[in-house]
Amino acid sequence: MKKEILIPREDIQKRVKELAGRISSDYEGREPVLIGILNGVIFFFADLIREISIPTKMDFIRASSYGSGNESSGTVRLTKDVELSVQGKPVIVVDDIVDTGLTLTHIVKGLKDKGAESVKICTLIDKSERRSCSVRIDYSGFRIKEGFIVGYGLDYDEEYRYFTDIYVLR
């Protein structure tokens, strides 16, 4: 497989700071709970939370709708749920990429069922190519139409997460 740079690290860093600034402003005087969706979000989540200038709490969910390929299985598996209480709290779900929307739809519903005051979505990549569920993205880093991307936490069969730039696989 060939790879071609899509988003350089410098652009990622700049956009993460902008998103953190918006979140800090939107939630000033409040303490949102940021919930990252493992595994791919880890680099984005860490960079984002370090740039947010207000107090936050953080937790993680591990969910998957992908097997070892590049197509969604259509089924969401939740293997780690939140441990912090979200009852009555503003929640921001942080994900590396929104593709089909299936995983986020499942997670948002679950957080609302747990009594979250509000649930907003922050994603590094909003990819519309295979969107099958309507998902409102409140904080979007980059919008792309199509392509299978890797790097900065995004993987293909657990490979390529370590790249500091984001690449499209051809």
C-alpha cells in the first residue's frame, strides 16, 4: 500500500489549539467531562486536553465497529464504558474520526440515558464518504470526503498509528 500525506503535523497542532480555544470559551465557568473513544483518539485527546484552559474531567470508552479491515462491521461493540458519573454534567465525546456515525450514535444515546446534561461531539476528522447515521458534530478538526487515512492515532489493522502526520492510503 502506498501512502500520501494528507494533513501535516503542523496543521494538526494549529487546529487542535483552535478547537481547544473554542471549547474553553464555550464551557467557561463549567467543568465538562471529556470522554475519549479508544484507541485511535489517544494522541488527539492528549493534545486537545492539554490545550484546554478550563478545568475538565476525563474518561474513556472503548468501542469498535471495525474488525481487522477497513470496512465497518455495522455492529458497535462497547468493551469499556465510562467510570465517571455523567449525571447532570456537560459531556464532550472526543473521537479521532467520524465515518459511518454508527459508533457515535450508540455512545451519545448511552450517555444521554445515563443522564448527561448535554452531549457534544468533538472529532479530529469528519469523513462523510460512508456516513450512514445522522450525527451532529459540534467541534470538527478537518472535513474530508473520502479515503482511508492513517497516522496520529488512526490505524489500519493496528498499524501506522505512530505517524505524526495524517496520510491517505492508496
